[in-house]
Amino acid sequence: LQEGADIVMVKPALPYLDILQRVKDEFQVPTAAYNVSGEYAMIKAAAANGWLDEELV
């Protein structure tokens, strides 16, 4: 942010959702989460097995 960043991106996203919320609350700047390929594959596999609703994730 001191270097002029327009957005703070957190990746991988899923294991750091708590950190993402803290960044958003503390710095009050646009914040983004980025799912890496392993997270994408894990969500797809879990949805294919009926373990979660892909649309809700």
C-alpha cells in the first residue's frame, strides 16, 4: 500500500479467508481473493462427489 497499490490480493484464498477479512477491515482498501489451481481442482472434485454445492463456494 505504501508503494501505491490499488488493491490487496490474497492467494491462495481458501486457507486465508480469516486473513482476507482482517486485511479488508483494517486497511479499508479494495481486497481480492485468488483461488489457485489446486483449490479449483479440490472444489470441482468435492462438487462432483456431492460433498458441497459448487455455486455456494
